Amino acid sequence: IDKAETRIDWTKSAFQVSAQVRGFYPMAWFELAGTRVRVLAVDVENGDGSPGLTLDDKLLVACGEGAVRLTRVQPAGKAAMDAAAFLNGRDVPTGTDLSA
């Protein structure tokens, strides 16, 4: 598996993104401010917006259809943590683009 294949494709449906996270565990990732962040768990939720944009400040991310809430992540060089702990050290406001 190539690393590029494990990068989350936010244009896919929320169910497909959820399956990608589970299927590539623990290797699915996105970049935030130049730092790679692994996604270890998500919940599928309702939501509508441009794929890859955060829809709130609690890591709800728009997908091609629906949205996923990131519930467990692991920033590069750090231990795995739940979303609340991740957000204690980072500001990820509504409208942050995680697809770049």
C-alpha cells in the first residue's frame, strides 16, 4: 500500500471515509498546518459543505456526501488521543480546510 492511498479522500461519502479509516487503521491521515495527523476513529454524522472543510470547531468534517466527526487522532510524533485532547492544544475553527 502506497502512503498516498492512505490519505483521506474527503470527496468520498462519509460511509466510504469511515470505511477507509477502519480499513487502513492506523494509517489513514490528513494534513493540518503542515503536520500529518492520523485518523484512528470517526463517527458518521449528518452535515453538508465543501469536502474537507470543518463544519464546526469539534472536528466535524464535510465529505462528498454527509460528514464524519473525528473522534480519535494521532498527530505526527505524538501519542494517540481523543478529539477533545487534540483540540486542547490546537485551534481548528469552522471552515478549516483539511483537504489541502
